[in-house]
Amino acid sequence: MKWHDHCQYMELPRTYSVHDLARFHGHLGPYIVLGYRIGRYALEVLGKDPFQLTAEVSCSGVTPQSCLADGVQLGSGCTLGKGNIAIKPSKEVFCTFACGQKKIKLTPVALKPLNQDDPDYELAIEQYAESLYSLPDEELFRVDYL
């Protein structure tokens, strides 16, 4: 059910392809894919109104981990412009989302290391990220209800 039936551009589906993710982010990497899937999951579980949802991305605060935040924005609808997402420097990588009294923590699985000496390293990153896109949620992140 839509909350704003009279608005044409509110509550649009948050479905983006790997091409869309790469277009937004500048390339396709594993952290934007993880963030996107994590954000979509949070939106589905906590309610579909991105104005009521808040997100906090805990990570090193630098690339590639900070790329998680770009994916979270696309998947959840929490954005810098609305002020309902923040990056919190942390040695651990996880995202917390809240909507009203409901709160969840999503922790991505450890990514497999790729050989940085590979002459096709960027292609390997892209292919790995693309393979993550269609995995089941439970193979991408752990969910804790807080």
C-alpha cells in the first residue's frame, strides 16, 4: 500500500541492476553490492518508508569499505541529503538500521581476497562483485535483531 497515492515519484521500487550500481558508483565493486543488498534487506524488514529509516555504516571510513555506504543509500533510500545515514569509523564492518523502536545490525560476510598482482585485477573485482549480486542474503550478511 502506498502512503502517498497522489505523488508520482514517491515510494518507487528500489531495484537496481549491477549496471545501475556501477553507473552511480563509477565502477562495480563488492562493497557497493553488499551495501545495496544490506540496504534493501533493511528497508524490507523495517518498513518501506525511507524517510522513517536511519542507517549507520560502521567501517574503516576509507575505500573500499566506505563504498558500502553508496550501496546502502541506493538499497535503503537513506541518503546524505536527507541526513538519515552516517559513516562511523570502526575496525569492524557492519550496518545498523532503525525505524521507530525496531533496530537491526547487518554484518557482511568476509570477502574473499583477490590477487592484487593479477594484471586483470579490476576485471576480477568486477566479476566477483557481480557474482555477489545474486547470492542469497544469508550468504552475504548476518542479521542481528537489537
